[in-house]
Amino acid sequence: MTAASWVQLGYLLVAVCFILALKGLSSPQHARRGNLIGAVGAVLACVIVFFSAPLDHLLPIMIAIAIGTAIGVVGAYRVKMTAMPQLVALFNGVGGGAAAIVALVELRTLTASGAAVIDLIATVFTILIGSISFAGSIVTFLKLQEWMTTRPVIFLGYPIVYVACLLAAIGTAVGVVLAPSVGVGSLLALLGLALGVLLVLPVGGADVPIVISLLNAFTGLSVAATGYVFQNLLLLVAGTLVGAAGTLLTILMARAMGRSLISTLFGALRGGSTLGSTKLSDRPVKSAQPGDVAMMLGYAGRVIIVPGYGLAVAQAQHTLQQLVEVLQQRGTRVDYAIHPVAGRMPGHMNVLLAEAQVPYPQLKEMTEINGDFAQTDVVLVVGANDVVNPAAETDPAAPIYGMPILKVADAKQVIFMKRSMRPGFAGIENELLYAPTTSLLFGDAKDTMAKLLTEVKAL
């Protein structure tokens, strides 16, 4: 068997690893294994390329590999669960930017060799979409990290500027195909960067995770186009998988939010953003102490936990699971209700709870558990707000109106663990906080959860 045959066989094996990884990641029960399979496939792909491609610049390549490995290892170990969405946004942006740079370099070769029109179209597509993905992902990172305002950013004449940039990018792309030039290709990349920034600026609040998924699809498509240009089956398969998965996830998340993708991206232009006022309310609420809540939980036959971003911020998932185990020992049935967009990214709560060794059967999706709330004695909401806000069903003026929610209000008693009365990420007030069946347990979730655990053990 020739060396080229071994390379193609290796690429086939890597493609199978990526497919199996994606399949594993579709379920929290197999996500860890899927992630490992994907990592093995990625390492194998790098090894195949390293030993099969001509290495004219070995020293710079080794330096780049060493720097990238160091950044990746340190970042993976140091990143907190609350910062995972930001890390995903950065990784996605790097992928899109890398694809755009490779396409720009390849454009020089295509210009000199008189390439076919279809190759030029694929290259131009990669430059534009990769640049959009890079710039958009960076802005998304800045929003999630709160290094810039999380509110929608719009300005006078925004639609005109956006349409002008879009038309300029399309015209420049056509120009590169008709008269290939690295200089014009670089201009196209700059226009792509501008479009990426303009695409994400008007997005705020709970819509940010949807945009991350959309940009992930963009990166996958740009990588697939790069694979076509290089006639590389592995890049084509990997990029197509990422593009298809990202597209499907974007559609599913938009559906879970009850909003169209157009409304998600440009809703702020007509006042439809998911980030409202952050004004604090001075209305009275019924507060409780850990001992009071412990009594409710300790003598409840059915308890449902609703986790949210506040749980991740406080890193209270391990203490929460200890509390759940104590309740189960007392004969209480306990489940976790997972909303599709809880947290700051798809699957955020699943990963957080898996880290605390929560058994997978206890994680119930919204459609599976919503009918159980009416028969539930106590619902404990830990750091969630928007995903249980009745305004999504009752207030047409609310920015989250139409979003399916967890039917927490149907339960006999609701306990909110909150640090303060500050609204959720969507920035709107939650009327459920003022309901007669609702009690609020104020304080840092981790400290308060520890006190609650001690009180329940003492019953």
C-alpha cells in the first residue's frame, strides 16, 4: 500500500472518530466519551498531516505547535465553568480566523496559477465567512465576559451601514472571483470583520448563546470550503459536520426561545431584544431562612431543582448534589429540570451537574418534566430566573414573550435562592417572586446551600 493510501485511510479513521464524537456529545450520558473520541481524532489528524505533508518550515511549525499547546492546556485547566461559554466563543473565533487566513494565503497561489472559478468561489466564501465568524466570536466573548456592555448596541443609521457593508462585501467577493487579487481579498476579509462586529452588536441578553451556535456553524462551513479548495476529505467532512450541527443547534435554540433567527439578530432595532431594564424593584417579597426551607424540603415527598447560571457562578453544584442525596435518603423523590437555554450556552447545566456526578436519569428536559410541577411539593430554583418567568406567557410586551418556560408556578411551594433582587440576564422583573407560594432565600448560593444542607441533616 502506498503512502498516499495510508494517509487517506488515516483520514477516514479520523472522520469516523469525529462522527462518533458528535454522536456521543448528543447525550450527557455519553458526552465525556464522545469528547475523548473527538480529541483522539484531532490528535491523529495532526499527526497524519505532520508526517505526510512537505515540511519546508519545520522550526516555525514546531514553535507554533508548542505555543498553541501551552495556551490550550493552561486555558483548559484554569477556565471556570462560568467562563466556558466565553472559551467556546474564543475557540470558535480562532477556527474561523484560521480558515480565513489559510484561504488568503491560498488565494496567492490561485492567482498565479489561473485557478478554476469554482475554486475561487470556495476561497472567497472561506475568507468572508471565516472573517465574520472570527470578529463576531470576539464580540460575543467580550459581551459574555462583560468587558463590554451586554446590552444591544445600536446607533443611528445602523441598518444603512450594515446593508452597505453587506453589499460591499458581495461586490468585493464577485470582484475577487472575476479578477483574483490578494489585495482585494484582504479588503474582503476586512469587510467580513466589519460584518461580524455589526452582526453581534445588536444582540443582547439571552440571545447570545444562539449567536454562538450560529457563528459555530459559520466556522464549520468555512472549514468545509477550505477542504474543497485543498481537495482534503478530512477538512471537508469535519467542516460539514460542524456546520450541520451548528445550524441544527441554532434552529433548535431559537425554537426553544420562541423567537425567529431574524428576530434574534435584529430584534433590538425594533425594541425586541432579550435584554430589558436592570432597574431593581422595591416591592415586598416573602423571605425565608435556611431552617425554614430545610423544613419544607425535609418533609416534601416530591422536589424539583431548577439550576441556572447563578449556580455556576457560585460553584455550588457539589453541595447541591449532597443536599439531593440527603433528601433521597429520607425518601424524597428529587429531579433536576433542565431548560434548553439555561445558563449561557447549550448544555451548560448538563455539564455543570455532570461535574458534580449527578446521575443522568435525574436530569429531566423541559418537555419531559413540565407536567410534573403541579404534583410537586417544593421547587428549588437555584440561580435561574428567565427560564421560569411567567412573563414569557402572559406579557406580550416582554422581550422573552413566546419563550417556552418551566412551569414552576404550578408547584405547591417555590423557593428562589438569589443573591439579590437583580433581574435575570434578560433584565426583566419576574412576577413569580411576588407570588404567595414563593419564598426567597437570599445569599451566596454556595454558602446558603451549605447552611441548608446542615439544617436538613439535623432534621
